[in-house]
Amino acid sequence: MFITNNQPIILYKYLTKDILKYFLFALFALVILVFFIDFIELFRRSSNKAAVRHLVKAEVFDIINMSLLKISGNIQKILPFAALIGSIACFNQWRKKNYYIVCKTSGISLWKILSPILVSFFLIGLASIIILNPFAILLNKKYDNLQTIFFGTKNLKSLSFDTKGFWIKQMSKGSYLIINASKINKNLNTLLDVNIFVYDYNKNFEKKIYANKAVFSEQKLDLFEGRLTKNNAKLEIFNKLSIYINSNTKNLNVATIKPEKIFIFDFPGYLKQMKQYGLNTSKHLLHFFKLICQPFLILSMILLSASLMLRSSERKIEVGIVSLSLVVGFSLYFIGDFIFALGSSEKLPPLLSGFGPTLIGLFAGCYLTSDIDEAKMKNR
């Protein structure tokens, strides 16, 4: 065996490739399983919408296409599960083939064996949030467009928010209004620095209205201190102008971009904008922290499965240890989701609920793995 600096490099490469092989098998199996689940669910939804005349009927190939568009997002979600199942299967084979026993008798600690493995999976986790995440968001937008065509969407009265402020669509006596405001009060009834774009029934531009302030009332929007520019470039100044709208604005709510649809590199700027406008950032912070924790969650799964599966040196398959490893790994993930839910409801600080579960799993895995090496040293 080739030795460099007293480290069996070839052995480390072989063991790393071995666990990566099991990981890819597990990932492939889970992706196929989730794909068929999505396909069946979309097929059921398309059957329920078949009699709706204003919607386009979804064919089988359309449903397959929609299921394929979700694969990249599903891969990102199931990576920790694939790492857990693949590592359990791999470490079980190591026990059966005495790989770990040979390494122990050669004086190679478990940490030395796991170090290149952990580095490899950490890089996989980084790739999932840097490369796979933007790709999944782009495909998810195409999926949402197809979902609107085949299944329709709910018409919610809401103020959407992006980096250019708040936006809302309204109808006014046959005209379409697109309202933009830079700020809004907590009661959602007063807009500041308002721009209104008015279109006719055929969606041709008619006029633009600017106002320093706008106040919603019963089926009416009152504008104060502004100017009106018509399509013929004629300018009018006003102190107060009322626009009648067709809907009731008492139930308006602010609709921000869903955290799942924001690129990871856009999160800091978007969160900063949300804080400036006084919006609740808990859900977005939690999702951002969850993305950052993805590589460390994968490492937690590897360490926990290694510390449980390699603790016993018996070659036979112990169903109890395999089951325990699966239960511990899945429990870590679902308890993390429960704590994330507590953070979303603001019952826990975002920083604690975002990083807490993953760090607990990581420290527990490190402790149990070190405990195996310490036990080996004591036996010597």
C-alpha cells in the first residue's frame, strides 16, 4: 500500500468512493420514489380539474414534464436522507467485510477514516446550495407557470413586496390599476410615495398618477398632493383625488416573495429591504439559515450513522442498530422541522431555531464518534 506521511491515501480514497457509491444509489432510489409520488398527485389533481372549462387539460406528458421540473428541488430536500441511508448501508458492509476492524488494528482512528468522507460530503452540501438551489428555483418558476395553466390559482387580494416596494392590482370602473408604493403603515391602509398606472379595458396605457400619500377607505382610494400625467403628456396638479375601486380593501395583507423562490445570494439584500419596510423576516431568516445548515446537516447524518453502526464489531446484520440509526437520523430532521415551525411562529429566536437542531446533531455525532476512538485507546 502506498504511504504518504504515514497516511494510507489509497485506503482513504477507496473508502470514500465506497460510501459515495452507496450515497448515489440511495439518492437515485429516493428521487425515483418522490418522482412517482409527485406524478400520482399531479395526475389526481388533473383528473379533478378535467371538467373545468377555463383551464387547459393536462395530458400525461404535461404531468411528466411538471414532475421532472420538481426533481432538482426534491434532490436538495432529500440529500440528508440519502446521506443517512447510504452511509448506514455502507457502514454495515464495512462491518461485514471487517474493513473497520482492519483499520483499527492498523492504528487508524475513525476520525482519520471519516475526514476525507466528511470533506467530500461537505462539498456536496455546498454544491447543493450554491449550484443546485438557483437551478431549482428557476425550474420551480416554470412549474408554477404550468400549474397556473393547468390547475389555476387563487385570486388573493394582497400587497406584493419586492425590492421596489409594494404592489397591488385593482379594478376601477372598467380600468385596470397597478399601484406601487415605497412604504405602507402597519394597518395596511395608508400608502406613501405612490405611483398608479392606469390601463383601459384593452390594457392600453391611459395615465400615470403620483401622490405623496394615499389612504384606502370603503371601495375608494383617496390620493393627496400629487400630479396626474395623461397619455397625451398633459400634466395636472391636485391636492386630493379619489379613485373608486371595485374590491373591499379591509382584508389586504402583504405578500412577500416566498423564501423558497429567492436565490441564496439574494437573501441578504432582500432581508435588508424587508427590515427597512418593517416587515416580519422570521420565515425568510429561518429558510436562509436552513440553507446554510444544509452541508452541516449532511455531516451530522454521516457522523451519527458511523458512531452507531461501527460501535459493534460483529459481522452479522443487527436490525436493532440499523433501525436505531434510521430513527435517530429521521428524528433529527423532523425535530429540526418542528423547531423551525416554532421559529416561524416567533416562539423561538430565528438564530436559535435555525442553527440549533443542526448544531445539536453535529455535536452529538462528533461526541459519539470521539467516544469510539477513546474506547479504542483505553483498550490499548
